[in-house]
Amino acid sequence: MLGGTEFVGRAVVEAALGRGWDVTVFHRGRHEAPPGARSLLGDRTAPGGLSALADDPGEWDVVVDTWSAAPSAVRDTARLLRGRAGRYVYVSSRSVYAWGPARFDEDAPLVEGASADAEQTDYARDKRGGELAAVASFGSDRSLLVRAGLILGPYENVGRLPWWLTRMSRGGPVLAPGPRGLPLQYIDVRDLSEWIVGAVERELSGPYNLVSPQGHATMGTLLEACARVAGGVAELRWTEPGVILEAGIEPWTELPVWVPPGSDLYDALHSADVSRAVGAGLVCRPVEETVADTWRWLQDLGGVAPQRPDRTGKGLDPEVEAKVLAAGAGA
């Protein structure tokens, strides 16, 4: 496992350990690896940063990589390991698709301008470059490209579901972006991880969209679950998309998870065809379970979730929220 101490990487390690696998985690040492995993320390971005991996005599059935910056880091690691590992799993993103038709399957057009040799550019091209790097070293028959969408669940260090849970715990009127029945697509990090290890056991290859089927959850089921587990002291005030946009509130960042229906961004995020992954064993737990388990994890941390330094902060300013709610009440 390249990484393996935070969010997706950690969940993959735990899923593999849960199946009795022997797991080696190559990481920078900033966080502890899950108990039971063997650690190798190094920094892929530093000169000579792969030396611990290069000097280790180990061979592996599979490498799992979640890298999301310069594709050249994936290139270098894949080249190093191609003779010592049977398969390369690259956790990519649905951002690699070029926006176009409302419903994306794995054959949809991809972003242009990506390269396995590139330094860091933008998220979409970096992820596509990582895919190209994995395939270049391991071939299409020994590489698995996991095109994940919105990822939620315990260990989240991006600030989406933790922000909603924290906001609900404060109570009072809560700006709930509508419509209430707006369908969402996301993946619980543990369901993503279980699918990955199962796919490795089945020797799957090629690209797979990894999010829940459409209709699995809605803004209503997500936010109502958040309100319940966080003490039931929040009052959801469902607000029309037009009101939110007119107030200058940024979808996705100031109101995490939510984007207005009918927008290109909504289609890109919540209109994936996941039939291939479902046919290959994808099972998604109820949204209520994801929310409740994330709340328990958050409470165990004292209520403050970790935050990746390379991701922007999420959430709505309380004064802006109060202003919009007050204007709605007076309408």
C-alpha cells in the first residue's frame, strides 16, 4: 500500500488485513500505520525518496496507490515495482472524464493533455496521468483503475461529512440545500475498500466507476441522518437552489456535497453509470450507517476531524447562513 495511514489508504489497509493479507505500507511516517501492517518509510516527492522501497527485497501480489498529485510519482513507483508486483491498483477519480453527456460510463471521453511524465498540473489531468503511468508499467491486463466519485465515511480528512455533522450538533435552524429529494452518488470509503480487495482477488483489470447507484441516497436522507445522529437538535430548513445561488453561496465547498440540479457539475458528480462495478460485486451500505459510523469516529477524536493541508476548507459561514435563513423567513 502506497500511503495507507489516512482516509482511503487506511481503509484499504484495514480491509486487506481483515481478509488475512500480509500488508506492507510505504508512507512518510506522519501518521501511524494500522496495527498489523508492516511499515517502510519514504517520501515519493523527495530525491531518493523511494530508496526504502527499492532496497526492500519484498515482492507483492498487488500494489494499491491513491496518489493525487504529480503523475511522475506514480510513474516512478510503478516502474520500480513492475517486476516485483503482480498487479497495480490506482485509485483514480471520475474527474478524468471530459464533461459531456449527462450519464458517464467507463467508455466516456477523457480529459486531454494528461501525461504520465507530468509534474503537478490540475486534479483531473493529474489523476488521468496517474492512470497512464500505471498502465504504462503494468499493462492494461495487470492494472485496475478505480474511478471513485465522492468518498464519505470514517477517516475523512477532506471536511465534507464532518462539517455537516458538526453543524448539526450546534443545533438550531440549518440551511438545507434542496430539493430534499435530490439524488446523490457517493461511496462509503469502506465499501470502496472492500470492492478493491475483492477485485484484486478476482484479478480484475481496466477502469471501473466506483460510486453508489443513482437513487441510493438523496440530500434529504443524508442530512436527516446527520441531524438524527448529532443529537436531534437541528431544524432543517429546506431552501431552493435559486435562493442559495443568489446569495452567492458556493456549491460543493460552502455547502459540502451539494451542487444544484441541472448544472454541469451535478451531472459530472451524480450521473455515473456504475453497472460495471455493481456487476463486479459492488455493495453499498445504507447512508444512515455511513453517517452514524462517521459520527462515532468523529466523537472518538474529540469532535475535530483531520484536514488535509492540500484541500480547501469546507463549510458555510454562520453569519451568511443566518442571513439567508432570515431572508427566507421574511419572504
